[in-house]
Amino acid sequence: MRNKLESFTCESDPKHIHRPMAMAMAFRRASSSRLLQIGVGALTRNSASSTAANMTLGVHVFHCPDVVGIVAKLSECIALRGGSLRSVDVFVPDNKQVFYSRSEFLFDPSSWPRTMMNNDFFKLSDLFSAEKSVVRVPDLDPNYKIAILASKQDHCLVDLLHRWQEGRLPVDISCVISNHERAPNTHVIRFLERHGIPYHYLPMSSGNKREDEILNLVADTDFLVLARYMQILSGKFLGGYGRDIINIHHGLLPSFRGGSPSRQAYDAGVKLIGATTHFVTEELDAGPIIEQMVERVSHKDTLQSFVQKSENLEKQCLATAIKSYCELRVLPYISNRTVVF
């Protein structure tokens, strides 16, 4: 992602691989398919010259072929600059020799400037022939810049706006785009005007989805969020944008398609409802899943309480997925799947 993430693939000297981290290595070998949470005490300690007040959080994600010594080398890379690992999540599937990790570490920016950090992780990436190596410093890097696309339903849009206002989403909202016109005195328009966020109303028809105009409006964003946007984005649009797009839909699919899915599900007497957040692909509502949530309903629910529960799930599911994405917890996995740490 432009300007927000640093991706690397490069070179280092294998003779510098040491194996002093016996505990980390024991954990690494314990299972070929696992998610591990390795405490900071098992890996590294703060440099005596660094104080807690100087320490800043960094996040690193790694995807490379699986070999012995990756966690040890990662720990060493951070420790040599006076930093300390706070946690490491690792996943290695049973049937594939691939390694995924997400690490949080503390470091002193004055001792480990960002350019030096980038170069160190660049070398680590080359050493292990990494497919993906991304480092982010949340307190120093700019927020992700997003645009939100929404249609008539407000619940997900309003929820995201309020979470953003409260500082619970690490994003900057560049604009809201909709195929639905909202009156000037509505809550959404008043909120957007108060915070200086442009609202672009683009009326659409079956023959004109205004995709070229949308592409122009979102050209400088890092990713897009579809907050109940009820228009299908074409393959041409997806290719033209070229970055990730996150969508939310109710968990009643594929059983209850078309209009009034909640009414259909309520009339059918379902006992579980849910919501799914996924990446957008050309196949409708079938992209890699980021987050899913469910809740029980019963014969005691009215249609109104049924719909309220469904909308609450959608809001929570979408916000959680966006937060996970911004915190570098989501990595592409085989086929149509994701690793979510």
C-alpha cells in the first residue's frame, strides 16, 4: 500500500544466523500446524540503555518458505537494535512448507531510525526468500486513507463514522460515495459537513455505474470499504483500482437472496443469524473471508428485534475486519482463504 506500508524482498549473509533462542526454536518445532503466542520474555529483553518512555510499538508480518531459524533470526534482528519482541504469532500449515508470522516489538526510534529498520527487514526478507515482508509503526506512520461506499442503509456507514470520530479506527476517511441521495438535514450529511468529509452522490442506472468517476475519487486511497453498498463492482473497476476492497454482507446468504432477506429468514424461523466481511473479487460475495460473527435468534424475536440483531452484527463484523486489516493481522493464504492473526 502506497506510503503506508513498506514491502521488502532481499539479501543477507546466512552465516549471521545464530541459534541462541532455544525456547523460541522449541516452540517453532512443536507442531507443523499452529498459531503460537510467544511471550516477550522467551525471546528478547529491552536493552539496558533504553527506557520504557522511549519505546515505540512496531509491527512486522512475514510470509516465506518454512525453514528452521526464522523466529530466532527475527528476534536477533530486533535485539541487535536494542528492541524487544512483545509477541509473535506463527502459522505453518501441515501440508505446505510455508511460514506466516506477525510480530509486535518495542524499539527506540532514536536508536533504530525508520530507514535503518526498513533496511534490516529488507535483508531479513532476502535471507528467507520472503513473498511478503511488511513493517509498520502505528504511532509514526500516517493512517490508512480510505473511502467508504454506501447505498441507502445507514447502519454500517454511521457506525464507521462514529468509530472514526472516537479514534477507534486507525484510518482517515477521504470521502463517502453513494448512489443514494441524502437530504442536507440528515444525520449523515450533518456529520460529514461538520468533519469536512466530502459526500459524493452519483446516481446510477443499469447501464452506467459511474465507475470511472469513482476511480478518480478514490485514486489516492489505500483501500476501500463497502458499507452496505448495493452495487456490483465490475472486473474492470477492480483491476483499475488495484488495491484491496472490503465488503460486508449479512450471513443469511446463500439461502435468502434478493429483497428483504431478513424478512425471508424471519419467516423461515432461522435460529442463527450472522455477518461476513470479505475481500471483494469478481465472484459476487465469494472473496477471501476476513471476519464472521453469529448470534442466536428465537421464536421470541419480533421482526424488528431480528433486524436489529442482524444490523448490529454487520456493524461489529465490518469494524473488526477493518481494524484487523489496519493492524496487519490479515494475510492472503492458499486459494480463496486468509490467515488472520
